Amino acid sequence: MEKGKFYGIGVGPGDPELLTLKGLRLLQAADCIAIPKTRGEAGSTALHIVEQFIEGKPLLELVLPMTRDQEVLRQAWADGAQAVMERLDAGQNVAFITLGDASLFSTLMYIFRPIKAAGYAWELVPGITAPSAAAARLGIGLADGTEDLAILAATADLAKVEQTIANHSNTVLMKGAAQWPAIAEILQRQGVLDKTAAVERCSMENERVFTDVSEMPEDLSYFLTAIIRKGL
């Protein structure tokens, strides 16, 4: 039996209309849709984006918990990759959906790498990233001319966040809601608080735009993208 092909598809930041035409075509052609979920999660954000386009498709739910325990993570990734490879061995083409783009802070890559290493046919389809969507929503550029740009998961050590902002023309901080008060202090110290804007849940339902980040609400979502532009 001929083995199936793996497709890793970035479905964009939240608005279903930001799904690419190629991503849509491959989703509708796939035999099975692989859905990443965290344990106990009521639903999948990525699935919510595409569900209107894949009605009736078989779903393969992969439990990929959000934890800092590396052993637990490695086992979950291995189990997820094995579940996908079983479908591929059965001749099914499997489309794994991921929020944003497959190459930027995406769990998809941990599932994809062992599949690629095992020699299965594969294709990755890029999606619109949260930084690109947030910049468009704010009406600003991410980088101009000779400027440089850093993109950092703001769940990182605060010293790293501070160093990154200090050493780059522009910085994008993703997922920084949990430690935003400390990040705001860094922005204040570096004199860039008024050069920072943010979008929460960009292009999703309940999106919020913050052009003034000096007074941010306490109920910030995990889906927070802040852009620091020193040149503005």
C-alpha cells in the first residue's frame, strides 16, 4: 500500500478569511485532519478557524499539553507523531493544522520532525503570522530599510526580554500576557513605552487593540502580540 502524505498547514491568526487558498485546498483534499489540543481544553483554536471548511472530515485529536516538563512534552510529541504515522501508513493524507505559521513557535514542528526523519512524503504550507497580522491591524511596519527585527516569546526570562529590546531596532513580543507588568517596567526603563503597541487575539473574536500600553487591563489573553518600534 502506498503511504499517505503529511501536510503541515498554518491556518493564520484567527480570521478564517486569512487562511491561504493553498491551505484551504489541501485541507479539503486531505483524508484526515490532525488537531492539536491541550489536555482538558474545551476546543481547538486552530479547528475553530477551519471547521466550516472541513465539515465531515475525520479528525485525529492529539493531546499536546502546555507544560515545562520536558519529559512529558517529549512523550506527547512522540505519541502524536506515532499517531499521525499510523494514519500515513494506512495510506491516508493527513493535514495537521496549526495557528499562525508552521515555522514560528509552532507545536507542529515537534510532530513534523520525526515524520520527516522517517522518510514520509511531506509539505508545509505557510500561514499568516501573529506579528504580521498585528502590524497590519495597527497600520505599522515590522521593519523598514536597515532596521533589524527580533521576535521573542515573552514567556522567556525577563533579562533576555530586556536584552533583546535593547539590542534591536524593533522587537515583537509574543505570549507575554502572564508577565506584562514586569515587561511594562522594562519598556518604561528603556524609554520605549510610548513606542509600543499591542493587539490581543488579533483577528479573532473579542480582539482588543492597545495603541497606548501604559495602562493595560489585568485580564490579558495568552494571544497577545506587542510590537516595539524605536524609530517611530
